[in-house]
Amino acid sequence: MANQKPGKDNFTRNIVIAVVVGVLLIMLVPTLLSKQTDTSAKVPASVSADRGYGIVFNEELTGVPVIEIYEDFQCPVCAQFEQLQGDYIESLITAKKATVVYHTLSFLGPESVNAANAAACSADEGKFLGYHRALYANQPAENTGVWSNDVLGILGQAAGITSKSFTSCVNNMDYQGWVSNAAAAGAKANVNSTPTVFINGKEINRQNEYFNADKFKAAVERG
């Protein structure tokens, strides 16, 4: 019996230590994420650091819904969302009926980083929406090596991008720092899966509203 007490004491002490360490880690997460943000990183056109480093359309509008879309270009469900809701969302942008913020995340690995960088390059060309469509229309299986920078550069042609500056931007990974900043901002917003959609700061129902045209439209209109 006397030999069991130190073991119990050690067990109790280890639990206390584990709890304290866990609390400290939770407290450190925001600090660690903020350190991941490189404020000196090059920023593509139409990006707002105040909006989580998202690519923003119609930022100047007031009194309209604000739609924030967190996506990963390798995410198959994101491709489904784009197929079902992409035209409607673009119509809101064109008609200036909503402010839309695209957060291009990179959960799924290096090819997600490459694609997000290329999308940023397309924003500099004023062709983000077209390139956005082209990426999802030509989405390969995850991390199969298909989305090399050469291929991502060629996909620019599908969006009407022919400039050498775009190709150089893609190949040189000009916006890799911005991609990291967007990922850190997504983590701060507690986004841990894609697609995730917020309307006026409120996450909409993933099961009922993402993939139903009428319900998604209703969610946008009620704000």
C-alpha cells in the first residue's frame, strides 16, 4: 500500500501539468497565428487585410449583404458549391447587389498553395472570377501533381489571360506570402473546413443552404 501513494501522487501531478499546458497552448494560439502573418508580404489587387486578406468585390457598397466564401481550389465539395451557386454569386457582383469576399485557403497541400497563388495573380489581371471558374472546371484529384505552375499558367488562357506578367507571377510564386496570410486569417476566423460561407458575419447552414439554390438565395436576401 505504501508503494502505491507516490504513483497516485505522480498521476495527479501529471494531470494538473497537462491541464496547465493545455490552457497555455489555448492562450498561445492567437499569438502564434498573429506571428504567421507577414505584413510585409506582397498583396494582390482587390485584397483587403481588414477582411482576412480576402479578394473583395464591391467593397465600396453599403446596405447590401456581405458574402464571405472560404474555399480551397482542390476541395471537391467547393467545386460542387461553385457549380451550383457560382453563377448566382457572380450575378450579385455584376449587379452590385452584394459585397463578396473570396478567401482562398490551402488546407489540402502544395497544389492548393500553387492554385491560390495563381488566383491572386489573376486578380492583378482583373480576371479573378474567370480564373476561379477555370480552376474548378479543371479540378484534378487532390495532390496528384497535375496542378504544376506550368499547368496553372496555361489555365489562365481559359480565363482570357495572355500576359507574360501573369505567367511570371505564377511561376515565381509572387503571392506565396499572401497565401500564408490568408490561411492564418482563416484560422483566426475559426474556419476549419471548406467551403464555409458567412453572410453578414453569420455562418449559413451547411446542410440545408449550400447546395439548394432557393435556400441559398433566401439566406442571402434575409442577410
